[in-house]
Amino acid sequence: MTEKKAHGAGDDVERPALPATSWAVLGLLSFGEELSGYDLKKWSDWSLRSFYWSPSFSQIYGELKRLEKVGYVSSRMVAQETGNRDKRVYVITDDGMAAVRRWAREAPVEPPVLKHGVMLRLWLGHLLEADQMRDVLGRHREYAETMRRRAEADAEGARADAAWAYPALVLKWSERFYASERDLADAMLADLDELAAADSTDTETRKHPQARRK
């Protein structure tokens, strides 16, 4: 599938319509390193997982095949020092660099899609026991704090290399995002306590209506 974009005076250039994962993989290669699929997986786990998602090995290799087919990356086989079988490494081409630069500059700003499974379960709180709701929120809080710490460590590592200045900024954003998720979980736990106390008061009032009249 391709899309047409105006190029120059009156020219129309066909450009491949790529999914977001293609741009993510091409973006990892835009830092100039020659990387294997395994390297790309490690890099995506380190830098992408905190704010987007980390594609699987099969997805990475599928995207590399797609990108090589359209001329945005090239590959070669290299011998490994360990004596293991040769591995294939990939590098971005000039066309690939131009394409990912154009995408970063011109892609429409789309609102992020929020699909919060924990909130969906809490939305069905009338079907859960109070302890179950607290357990769900507690586990989500632990996850958010774990991710915050990972983002903090990854941002610190990125700051060691000047080429990763902007990924470091995004990882800092990720650290703040997960801190917010942790704090929102704490606030909702407090909300649950407040709701439970209100329900308890209402129950007692219904049991002893005379107490309300006094």
C-alpha cells in the first residue's frame, strides 16, 4: 500500500504507507548504529517500553523485512567473535533517514488511546468485594512504581550518551507518567476508604432511623 505526497512543483511521489511499528524500528536505526534484530529488541525494551510498547522479535523481523523491501534499510551478514554462526545486521539508508525524518516532522498529532484495564474492572466495582478492589489497585500501584523506577534508571543511562538526549527527555516524561499513575492509585485507594465509610454510615442510619432524628 502506498500514499501520494506532493513533492516539488507538480510532482507526486509514491511513498509506502507504513504502520507505527515500522517507524519505531526505523527510528531505532536512525541513531546511526548497525544493529541486529536481537539488538533492536534490546534497545526497544530499554527505550520504547516506557511510553509506547516493545515489539516482539517476530514483529521486529517482520518490520525489518518490510523496511528492506521498500529500501529504507539494508542488511549484511557479519561474523561473530564468539564463533557462533554469522548474524544479519541492519543499517538505515539515506532514503530511510529521509522518510523517518519526514514522518517525525509531518505525521498528524493523534490523541493517545487510553485503554485502562484496571479502571474497567473498578468501573464494575458493584460486582466486586471491597478487598478485591483494593487488591487490584494495590497491584496496579506496584506495577506503576516498578515502571517508574525502570524509566528513571533508563533515563539516567541515556544521559550518558549525548546522542540519546531526546530519548532521555522522553524517559524522564515516562518516569513522571508512572509516578502519576502510582499517585492516582493511592488517591483512589483513599476514595475507596471514603466510600466504604459513607456506606457504613448509611447502613447504620437505615438500621437505627431514630438516631437520625435526635
